[in-house]
Amino acid sequence: MKSYEQFWEELVPAYPITKWEIKIPIATELETFDVDFDNVVKNLDDVMQQLFKKNEEAKRVSTSSFEKWFTDLYKGNFTGIVRFDCMFNTDWKLKLVEVNTKWPDWLLMHDNTYSILSGTFCNKNLDLFLQLFDKEENIFIMYENEGFIDSHFLEYQKIVGRWYKASIWIFENLEFRDDSIFFDGNIVDVIRFSVSPWRLTENQISLLKNKKVRFVNTPDIAGMWDKSLLKWIENPMIMETFLLDEKIKDDLIQNKNNYVIKPTNLDEGNWVFIGIELSQEERERLIKENIGKKYLAQEYITISPKKTSLYLDGWIVEGDFYYDFCPHLFYKNGKLIGTGHVLVRYSKNKIVNVLRGGGIGYWKRG
């Protein structure tokens, strides 16, 4: 095991802007869960293929969940990276909790971290990511000029390091002429959304639509992130999922231990409520206040924490953490082209989320 100082010094290149100013907790060793990964991937791809076929329903949900103009960018290309957030149930079977299709965080940073932890150089995510582009294309990485920006600039460095033509900046630096988009005098062939596309304004989307440009992740695949879409999918990894309405109200009130209540279109663990942790009064109030709104009820998985050591706040800290299992699948025009790293997230809370104080690690593939 590397010391804290050695580990973070080796990871500095993954932070090209802040130079490791923002350090999230990271597990000191790779996980070795006994998983039939080929079967997991087969099931997760089946979920996505069913979602692709539900494109019209997804478009309707996106229109109501976000803004009506968001779907103006839909082209049915389904190209990008999808992170599937899964958890083990008491039978040690993986169940799908959420599908993150908009833009999985820290995508190419995972190559750096996995390489250091494994002691073997690995560019698995980068190699697959570059298959979404052509070397003749001009790629524009569009990001928000706020928050955690290292991952965006690392992506830029890695792309140009493989001799692809790329630039990086924010939306306001694009120029729109006729049916084309330009940056710094050059035509933009591809816009890599390093920002959730529904954060764009109506005017920005109006400028982007009907131009000779393609997107990664495509907005049509990004819009499939809405959690309510899983209620249409049949697969052994799918948990029971219901829209929060009058039909299931009584069942939710009477069976507090069976469900998690969450918004359909928010992330980062915001406004997620675990029924078993609520009082009867709190549960009934929550259900009645949100009937008919953008909330759903999802089967609750009983999970137990595991002992894990993390690089944290200048030390190696050991403790019991809840965890999940998050494969990355890469899609090009709706076809699965490969699987990247499997992220494992850790948390003292049952709602596992890195931005809410959790940490990350990885599953060691055989």
C-alpha cells in the first residue's frame, strides 16, 4: 500500500488546473467482488436497448421534466458514456438503482487513479472514449466555468495527446455563422458536452440546433437519465419502481421499510428519502405532499457496510462504509462498443454519493 503522500503525488497529473487542491477520499486498494461481469454487462445493455426503443416516451418525459426546447437537439444518435449505479442485495445479486446518461463525472481521471492503485498503466476509458471521435474532426469540449474543472482540462490534454484536434472553452466563446459553428476561426465538427445539456438556455439551444455539428454525449441519450423511465423496463436487475401517485399511496404508507422515495429528475442524492429511516408521521407527510409530482417510489435494498481503508485528509483512515458498484458502458449510435472501469463509491450514509461526502474506488477486473 502506498503512503498518503506518495499516492497523491503520483495523482497530481490528473489535476492539471488545481494541482490536487480538491482531494476526494479514495480507497487504498481495488475491490475483488465475485461478480459475473459478462452477465451484468449483458443485462445493463439490455436495459439501455429497451430505453432506446422508448425514445418517444423519453422525449415526452424530458419535455416535462426539464424545458420544452431541450428536445430540439434530439437526433436519435444515442452516442456517449453511461454509468450504471448498482447495489448488491442480501442475496449478493446486483440491482440497478439509477442510469447516469448525461455525463459521468471524472471519466478520464479514472484511468490515472486505477493505474496508480493497480500498479499497472491503464487507459481503458480513454481508448474507448476516442472511438467516439474521428481524427479528422475538430472537437470542442464545452464546460461550465465553475466548480470542479480539472476533469475537463485533463480530457482535453489526453485527447490532444493522442493527436486528435481539440479545443476547450465555454459556450460564450462559440461563433455561429450560417449553418456552422466556429471556435477561434475553425469549424467545430463535434461538441463534447462537459456540462449537462439541459443547463443550456433556450437561446443557446436555438443557436445550436440545425447546425452541422454532432454531440457527445448526445442530448437524446442524456435525457434518458430521468429515473421514472425505469418503470417501463423489464430486466432481472431492475428494482420495483412506481410513480408516486394515488394508486400506491396506501401501500407506501403502510410498508415503510420497503421503499425509497426520490425525485425523478434530480441527482447527487438530493431529496432522497429512505422509508425505514422516517417516522410514520414524516413518511405520511412526505407522501401526501408529493403525490402527483415528479417523485417515484423504488424498492429498498438492505445493504450492510464493509470495512474499507481510504486516503482521507492527510491520513489512511479505516472504517465501515456503505458502497455501490458502477460500471461504465460506452455507446456509439446505440451500439455497445466496450466497457470501461467499474467505479465503487463509499459513504457513511446509505445514500451513496461522492458529492455528499463519500469516496471512490474501483473493482479489479480479472
